Amino acid sequence: MAAEAPCYTVVFEDTTESPSTQELRASLEKGTDEDRLDTLRRIIVSTINGNPQPTLLMPIIQYIMPSRNKQLKKLLHFYWEVCPKYDENGKLKQEMILVVNAIRNDLQHPNEYIRGATLRFLQKISKDAELLEPLIPTCRSCLEHRHSYVRKNAVFAVYTIYREYEHLIPDAPELMQTFIAAESDATCKRNAFVFLAHCAMPKAVEWLISVYDQLTSLDELLQMSIIEVIRLDCKNDTTHRPRYIRCMFELLNSSSHAVKYEAATTLTTLTQNPAAVKAAASCFVNLVIKESDNNVKLIVLDRLDTLRSKHGHILDGLTMDILQVLSSADMEVRRKAMSIVLSMTSNRNVEEVVLFLKKQLQQTQEREFEKAPEYRQLLIQSIHVLAVKFSEVAASVVHALMEFLGDSNNPSALDVVAFVREVVEKFPHLRQSICDKLTQTLTEIKSGKAFRGVLWILGEYVEGLSDIQATFLDIRKVLGEIPILASEQRLLDEAGGEEDKKEDKKVEGSGRPKVLADGTYATETAYTSTTSARLEAVKDCIQAAIERCVACPFISFGTFKDVISALILGGDFFTGSVLASTLTKLVLRFDDLTNDRPKANALRAESMLIMTSIIRVGQSKFVTVPIDEDSNERILNCIQTLSELQEKSIVHDIFLKDTKAAYSKMLVAQEAEKKESESTKEHVVQVDDLLTFRQFSKKSADDPIDYVEDLGKATGTAEVREDFISNLSRISQLTGFSDPIYAEAYVKMHGFDIMLDVLLVNQTSNTLQNLCLDFATLGDLKLVERPAVYTIAPHGFQSIKATIKVSSTETGVIFGSILWDGPALAECCVILNDIHIDIMDYIKPAYCSETQFRSMWTEFEWENRVNVSTNMTDPRDYLKHVMKSTNMSCLTPEGAMSGDCDFLSANMYARSLFGEDALANLSIEKTEAGIIGHVRIRSKTQGIALSLGDRITMSQKDCKPSI
């Protein structure tokens, strides 16, 4: 809908050195052209900001309008656009007759630039019929000017005038039809065609049919306009649809990428013919490969993905073509293309796709390029998805991917472990070969997390007697010398040599006074020991060896054969506990299968020795950090299980059956969740909704693209349904009822803007003059414009609107005051209450994978911890309450939180409109006193973490216990 008045940009005006009206008048009269330019700029800015200075209108007409300076003429057009043209009675000012005469002279000027610029100016004043009417004949004559610059601007000038006041040029469509038939310039033709498309569609279609055979040779802009006309004409029933379809086929071969894209998009709205759909998709693929702009690539890939979702297997033949997009250097483009390929892969082409991905994976190892680790991880994840989905390729890829278990890029190695773990569970016939391969690669693994995954797989799926013994030997090889503590102590003694036999030498340090507890002074003497120095050297060498995976002269893991020992010495006792659990499972399974008691006892004894060695070294001086309580307890439990081998059979089931069953259950839950997310949700229609009869007919094409409707939705001009109660909750009282002025504000969030609609009520019996509402902001808020000065009658009302820009998700505050002139010109003031902006209007629920969550959790540095204080008694109810109050989504699967348990731990995730990520972890316990625990919030910026923490704290005060 057209606005009632033109909208202008507010320009900052420096009022500290604002010249008076007399000074401006003198500068217009006697100044040079540069002075006049500067003065006219000041007047335009002042007029835009609400101070029009009408007394300067005649001096501008008298001194500026006759000038031949082109810059002054251009600036004068801006002034005529914004200056008040009507008096208080709504009649055109007399001075404007002189302005109209000057504009007519410019329209007849011999310089084509001045003519063209003036014609463009006419489009800005198209709502002033009294100004335009005398200029119509001159404007029409410009259509026949020799220069194309004048003609193309004359066409749009006629278009804007005809659109607003059809009676001023009633024969404009016939005039344009004659013009376009005789015109040779491509831009002029395009402008005239746009005129006919919006004002006389039948004439536009008639001209289009007349040039049908020449479409491929037309200018790019004209081809784009033709596509738009075809799209508009096909909204109605037209007999030209088959001809339009052939036209779109021809434009798919255009040299312009923009024309190709629009033609392919329009073709899919005209027909669902498989040949047409495939041609459009092929065009999209070529555009993605040839286009250099990554943003364009992503847009076209989105369109291709939409086409794939509607037309299914028609596009399967293009799968290998889409794989060529992976040559792009941008990771977002690669991810988008890979997701499309994975959704298009079927039994017919899965082998070709997997072969291509394996070659790409090999290239990431052979040559280094930008973001190679990320690309390798994407390829591994994609092969993982395909192998699980298509069992026939699992055997061919699992061994190839296991080569990357020793990858220095930790996420890639973890993805391989996750893939192998899922394959070995779902495909029992591959377990033997996979476990054999894993034991061979143990010496190549560098990551503690990868080691833990591999050890768990070996503990669960190695089943034969000979396989258990072979696996045990291979694990023993990567452990090094056992016991670890005795081995390290011996190496430390050997490193000291002869010096260990000597007494520790006392080295006199620079004595310095030290204040004792009673306030007296004492001299502090520094001691050093060759033994402690060597111990520190051992620790430093261990840490360096773990980080660089190089040989260490002090410890025995020079060829990586005892990397597990190095990890344990470096403080990774979680890996030690997983090793203990794996050895326990192997011993229990071996004991069930064999009757050879000596072998079984030997295996059990060596396993207990390894576990004891891990605990002892964790309590020694050789480790960088002592063993944690959880790992210590876990290893002790394993030792106790092996020492009581025949006594507690229920513990055997926990080790040998329950852990594997829990993993199987988790896989089933993940698959069910994935299927549920992929299933299309049924569209729910209310009984009182308006019926669209078009839905009863069979669609012959994809939904047509209505850019006008899309623009309306994007700008918020479409119909918006608001709740009355919700609107009332957004009203903030700014002043008290006893103040001279009562003020309240309705705060409305609109995208990145905050709209303030302030109502002022004069509660006095005096007229309040020069009243100004002055706002200021705190936080990432910015006031767009300063409200004007008002005069309010006694007991009168005044509505004032203000706009504030928001640039980040932080709790902002708007404060201010109301100023006006009191008796004897004394300044009166009322201070306003603060308006706090709700962060929840900019936080939306979002979803991410567990890997992405963990990566962001490690990366984000700002953390806010909120202690739980609530009357609620059910942990799940409290989780739902926190999710509702913070607009966050729960990433923890429902299956992981099911069951009767007094503990609850869940991860939550949300994303702001500004692209900021917000992570939260809820860890609570149900006790007799109620729910205790905490919520940890992490984000990249401090503001969002603090704001969400405040939100949770406030919501805890308002929550009610469940009945």
C-alpha cells in the first residue's frame, strides 16, 4: 500500500554551529557556487529534520534556480522534492508557478543530462497533480528525443504519472505500444515493456508474441522483464502457456546467469513435466559450478534442494553432476551440496557416489589445502551416513575409513570411531574383520578419545578365544612396560646416573626476608635437588611427547608402542578407566568360553596388574595431575569384579550384556527420531479458515513465485494477527498519575527495530509549549530519529512514535525525560521510567548435533552459572519451565531422560536473530528438600549469557509447583 506522505532518510544535523536565516539568505545571494552548494545542503537537511524555513523559498528561486551549475541543479531537485509546496489551506503556493516554469525549461534544455535528470525528478513528485499537469506535453515530447538517456527516463516519467493520475495521460498505453515498436535502444525497450506489463498486460503479451522468434538475441534486462511478464500472465488462465514453456527452454541457454536462474525457476512453475524439471535442475547445477559468488551458489543450491524435495527420483541422474560442486573452496557450499547428494543417493548410484567420496578423501591426505581437516571430516560423516543406509557398501568403506583413525585431526578420528561403532553393531558379519583391523591400527592412534572408542568396541565385539588372546596381546604392546610406576622410576634413576649417589647439594640462593605469622622477619633460603630437577624434566618431556607425538629420551614410548602409558602419565585417567573396563570384559568372556583355568587365571592376573599399575601411577609424582575420584572408583570396581569372578553373576551381565544393549537401544532411538524429523507434518487447517478453491484442483506445476507477496511478508506489511492481551502486556507506564504529564509507551518488536508508540496526556489546565520527548539508550541500542517539538492543549493528548535499532542480543535499557517551557519560559522536566527490552524477542529455539554442541561449548569463553532455586518437585517439569522461559530447545533425546531417576542432565540450545549461539546445560537432582543443582549458560558474548541467566533467575521466582 502506498504511503500517504513520502518517507525520507533522517540526516544528522550539527546544531552547534547552525547559521541564522539571514546568514543563509546572504550566502544564497552573494556566495560563490561552492558556498551556495553548502548552504543549499544545510537547508535540505534542516527541511528533512522538520525545520523547513519557508522564508528562504523565494531567495532560492531568485538566486539558485537561474544558475547553470549542474551540481546546483541536481541539488535543487532534492530541495523541490522535500520542501513544503502547499500553504496552510492545502493550496499550491504561488511561488511554485515559477518552479513549474523552470522545470519546463529544463525539460526543453539542449543538454541531454539536464533533460534526463529532470525527467527522473518528475518521478519523485508524481503525487503532485497540480505541478505535473502543465508539464505533460513537454514530457511526451521527450519520448522522441534523439538521445536514449532522455527517452528511457521519459518512459518511466510517463509511467509514474499514468500510475498515479491516469487522466493526465489517458492514451499512455497506446503511446508506449507505438514507442516500443519503433525503438531500437535495448534499455528504452525494456522500460516501455515494463510500463505495458504493469499498465496494459494484453499489449505487453501482444508485443511479446510478435518478437517470440528473437528472444534469445534480446538484451539481458529485456529478457528478465519478459520472464516476469510470463510469470504474471500465467497467474491467470492463458492460451499461451505452451509457447511460454518453449520460451523458457530457450532462455535456459542464455549467456546471462541471472536469466538462466529466473528461466529455470519460472519453468518449474509452468509445468511438472519430467523433462522440464530435469532441464531446470541441470541448469541450476551448471550455475552452481560456474558461478564464483558463494552467496549465489547457496541460493541456487537451496532452489535445487526445493526442487528435489518436490520431484523425488526425477533428479537422481544429476547426482554425479552435483558432486562436482565439492570442488568449491567454501565449506558452507560443500555442506549444502553434500546434504543434497545424500538425499538423492539410491541403490542405483550409491557405489558411484561412495567411490567419488573415497577419492576426495584420499586427496585430502595427499595434498594440503585450505580447510582440508574440515572437508575430510565432512567426507567421513557423509560416507558414514551412506554406509549405514546402504549395507552393500559398508564392507567396502569401513576398512578404508579406519586408515584415518590415526588422523592428527581429532574430530575426523572421532567420526571414524563413531562410524565403525555403528557399523559393527548393525552388521554382525563384519565384526571379525573390523576388530582385526582395529587391533592392527592401535599403534597409530594419537587421540585419547579415539583410543577410548576403539577400546570400547574391542571390549564389546571381540568374542572368540583366539581373538580375545590376540587382542589382549595387541593392547599389551601399546601399554609398554608394566608396572608403569616401577618402569618410570627405573628410567628416572638411569637418567640420573652417578649423580643420584651423591647427596643433594645445597645451593645458596639470594636470601630474602619473609614475614612470619607473628610479624617477625626470617631469611628464606632456596634449595634445589638434582632428583627433583630430573623429575620435572621427565614431566615436561612426557607433556611434549603427548602434544607432538615424538620420541622422549626419559620414557619408553619412543616408537608410539606405549602411547597409552604416555596418555595416562599425562593425566588422561578416563582412558585408563576405559582400558580397565575393556580388559574386564575380555577376561569375563574368556573365562566363560574356556576350560583352561591356568590361562584364564594368568589373563585375569595380568589385567589386575595393569589396573593396579594405573591407580598407583595416578597417585605418584610422575603424573602431571593426580587421578580423579571417578576414574579411581571405576578401576577399583573392575579389580573387585575380577577378584570375585565366580561370586556375582549379575555383575557379569552388566559388563557383557547391558552396555551393548544400551548402545543398541540408543541407535534404535536415534533412527526413530530421525524418521520422525524427516516425516512431513500434516498441515492443520482451522474450521473457520477461508477456503481456497485452487487447492481442490490438481496442480499442474509447482507453486508460482509471487514476489509481491514474499516482499510483503518480508517487510511485515502482510496481515498480522495480534493478541489483544499480549499487546496490553507490552505497555509500559513512563510517568506517575500525579505528574503534570502522564506518559505510557507501547513497545513493539519488528525484526531488528523497536517501535515505541508513546501516548502523552496533559493533566494540567495550561498549554504546554515546545514539549520535547528526549530518549537515550543503554546497551547495543541506537535511536534512529529524535522526535519533533510539540504543543499540547490543556487536558489534550499527543501520540509520538520513535524507532530504535537493535544490533545484538543484550538486555538494553531505554530511558529519557519530557521537557517543555513552563511559566516565564522556565524549563520544566519529568523523568521517565526505564523501559527494559526483553531479550526473549530475539531468541529462537534451534537445533545442532552433539558434536557441534561440544565444539561450541569448548570454544565459548563466557559462562554464567545459575543455581536452581524453585518450589517445583519434578525435574522434568523444571526442564520444561526453563525451556519455555528461555526459548531454548532440548538437544538431549527423550529416551536418555526416560525412566524413574532423581537425576536429570540435559543440553539446551538457542540462536538469536543476529546469529549468536546460546548453549545451556541443566544438571539437577531431586532431594527431600526439593530440586537442587545449577544451569550453566555459555555464549561467545558476555551479554547474552548474563541476560539468559537473569531470565532464568526471574522465572524461578514466578514458577509455581505442579499440583
